[in-house]
Amino acid sequence: MRPPRREALAGALFVLPWVVGFSVFLLYPLLASIYYSFCDYSVLRPPVFTGLANYRALWRDEVFWIALRNTAVYAAWALPVSAVVAIGLALLLNTGVRGMTVYRTIFFVPSLVPMVALAVLWQWIFNGQVGVLNDLLGRVGVRGPNWLGDPAWAKAALVILAAWGVGNAVVIYLAGLQDVPRQLYEAAGLDGAGAWQQTRHVTLPVLSPVILFNVIMGIIGTLQVFTVPYVISPAGSPARSIYFYAMYLFDNAFIYHRMGYACAMGWILFVVILALTMVALKLSERHVHYGGI
């Protein structure tokens, strides 16, 4: 065998495990889910092609619209609140205060807590009768609501919980802040810019690609919120106020055994996430600066 052919064969053998894994665990499920979304498929019986029946049924499904609206409202609040909290913490942790390594560790640790344990912990914190949060509010003269028992406050509780777990985003923002050239701050200082003006006209523009990345990751994450609300209340109680899109998709697939229906929901969610990502990229063209300002 000639050396070039031997090298090509060796290269093919090296990439073969990846090709097999990609085909079996990603490409086939992806293509199968497209087909099943057009089928009446319960897993227990062979799929029956029904055309657009699943999509037409979703259009008339009241629970589908409730779950979609809950998810949109949650994402509209959780995404900006988490971004502001993460950027604010990163700016604070980027200062030269003594013992900063300890502070960085403290703020990152919550993101390491497993989601199920996190949900159980915050169920106790948000408890309207014996919860820590209402106890702290009571000490300053504020009567806390029944967070997870009141439909008006249940989503707000989950938004607070999302802001509490921004450790991963803070680490990414901190890495971005390390790349801000010191010369820009020196030049801004010579021009008389204060701390806020330096943050607004130097830090945020240089950090804008990192902000865009975290916003897109946030869009994907918030629209697929599942574990914490499902542990707190699988039915989305009270009054289905925290019954989110991914929870209804899961119930259709594994509780009601309507896999075709769930596949159709999955592809609708994919289209929504893709559209919002394209909008974010389009809007970022005038506000994101690459390669300095």
C-alpha cells in the first residue's frame, strides 16, 4: 500500500468513531424527529403518517399556548435580569479588592449545585410561611408574598432563582474583562472620563461580543427551562403559572406517549430559538464591536 493511501486510511479510522457517534446519537435522532413530527406515534406502535395533523392540533391546543406564553414571559424577564446581575458582579469582581479570589469562588459555587438540589433548596427559601426570604423581608418591615403559591409571584420567584445561578456567565464576563486594554482606560482618564463613563464608553463596547454570546446562550437556556420548575411543580401549579414549554413537551413525549406531537413541539421551539437568535445577531450589527473600539 502506497504511503498516501495508508495515511488516508489511518485518518479515516481516526475519524470513524466520531462519524459513528454523530450519525447514531445526533443525525439519526434529528432526521427521525422530523419524520415523527408528521406522524401519530406513541412509541408502543409503529408510526402512522398524518401530515400536518400534529401542527394543526397544536394551533388549537389551549395548554400549548399557555405553556408558550409562560415561557415567553419568563424569558423576557429572566434574560435581561440575569445579564445585568452577571455583568454587575463581573465588574465588581474585576476590581483589585483584597481577597477577590475568595469572592469569585463564593459567587461561582451556586452554579455548581445540581439543579434538583437547587430546586429543593429554593422551595424552602421561597416558602410563604417558614421561608428564609420572607423572614429576611419581615425583619425590614416588608411582608413577603406566598412566592410559589401565588400565580402573580411564581414566575418572579423563578426569575430570582435564575439570577442567583449566573456563576458561569460571570466567569465568561470576567475573562472578557481581562482583555480590555489598559491604554483605553488611561486615555479615557486623561480626557476626564469618570468611572461610569469609562464603563459605558470603554468597558461595555469592548465586552460587547461576550455580551452577545451570553445573550444567545441565555435565549437558548431560558426558552428550554425545565428541571427547576418541574421539580417544584410537575403540573406547573399554581394555576399552571409555571407550566413551561419544555415541561409540556416532556409530558407529551413520556407521560401521554404522544411522541409525534412532542416532536412537532420540539421543531416549533427550534424555529422560535433560531428566529430569536437571528434577530439578536441582526440587532447586534451596530452595537457589537470586534477587534477593539
